[in-house]
Amino acid sequence: MVEGECKLCGSLGELKLSHFIPKFVGKWVKDSSATGYIRLNQNINKRAQDIAKDYWLCGNCEQLFSGWEREFANKIFYPFVNDEAATAYYGDWLAKFCASLSWRTLSYIRSQSSRSDSALDEKELKTLEGLASFLLGKTKTLGVYEQHLYPLEPISSTNADAPENINRYFLRNMHMDVLIGNGQIMVYTKLPRFIILGLSGHSESRQMRSSRVALNGGKISPRSYYWPKGFAQYMFGKAREISEMYKEISSSQQAVIEKALAKNPDRAASSGTLAAFQHDLDMFGKAVFSPKVID
């Protein structure tokens, strides 16, 4: 048992082991992979059974998060990733779910950073306080801390300089980051098939109305979405980073992967890993091939 202060509500007591990105997301990535394993960016040469987690929340706050996660998983995530739906209706729980991800991502990135910028630190702390107040029901609105949700579909062409693994990045990868510029904070949480952006008084907020999560409920459907300036290039850069990272897989781990694929070729053939790769292959041809095979 781990005792401490809950990072969300501040209560003292037993802390629960909480995932930064919801557990069901990591489980889906693993279960739909070619080998039944995942690899985390922190250590690409080691197979992982689970995604990042820590003792952060008390039982009550963990239950809050779990309820919103369950709604998102059953009503949006699984229908979309399984290609059973491209439209979904949601209630007030979606704003809570997205805000909880933004709160977790910003908290996690701050815990990993050694940056010292007092003005920015004050803005980040204010953002965390605003999100926490909304999540705990102390305020009924998000104010300037609005949440945006972008469903991601496989792409077959682009006018931009997209990397050869862009579909694999959109459809399979998880990622947390905080983007900072011109005194603005954008909290980036990447799930398979979805991006959640938490904004703090962003100058382009008005143009991004189509992706904004409504507080009282709404509808997710195919539509034209507006990306903030420079955001597409940011995503392309992250996809390229992952591609370069996989080139560093050791020969011994490469052999482990190839052995797993040979042991269960039917699993590999029907996996989400291969499906995402096929989208990139259709788009880029032989340029997608790497000397490394991935899980």
C-alpha cells in the first residue's frame, strides 16, 4: 500500500496505481499488435506488458476517471478503432474525459521536465488548477481551458511532406507532450485514432470550433477540422522520431520479433499493426520498408 497526497484533490491517504494514458488504450494496442507486445519510447529495446503508470490518485479520484474512461471506451474508442462507426453521440462525460487526459499529460510532462521558467511555470500551474477545478466539480465550465478532439482516419494522399509511417503514427501510436509558444500552452495527448488537444487561451481557438468538445454533449462525425498553424509539421516530426527510434532496435530484439511473427503468422496477418502498415504501403510504396520489423 502506498500512502500520500492525491495529485488531483490533495487528500491524504492510500493512493491507487493510475495510468497516464488509460489502461484500456494500452491493452487494445497490445491485443491488436502483430506479436502481442508493445514497446515504449523510453526503452525501444525492451518489450513491455503495460503502459506508464504511477501512484497519483486517491480512490475517489481514480473512480471519477474510470467512469469517464468507460464511457469513452465503449461509446467512441472501440467503435472507431474497430471500424464499426465514424459517428458517435456523447454526453457531458466527454469534456471531463478529455480534461482528465490534459490534466494527466501536463502533470506528467511537468514531472519529467527540468525546465526553469517562472512565468511559464505559473501559467502551467494555473492551467492545472483550472482543469482540476472542473474535474472535481468546483466549476461548471472549462473557461479558457477548452478541450478539442480530433478523430483520425487512414490517409491515402497528402499535399504536405508527410513521413512514410504517418498512418502507423495516426492509427497505432500513443504520445504525451506540451507545446509552448508565444505564451500559449497546448497540451497534446495522442491515442490510436484520436488526438486530444487542451488549449489555454489559444489565439486560433475561434477557427477550431469544429473540434471543440461541447460541455453538455454533442456529436462526433466526419467533418472538416482546423489544425493550429504548424501543428501538422509537429506531428510529422514526431512520426519521424518514432521511425528513427525503431531503427535502433538491437539485432537480438529483432530476432525476438521475427521469431514471434513466425510462431503465429495468422495473428500477424490479421493484426492492426499490419493493417496500419498496409495504409502506408498503399500511400508510399516501397519507401515504407525498413531493415527493421516492428511489433
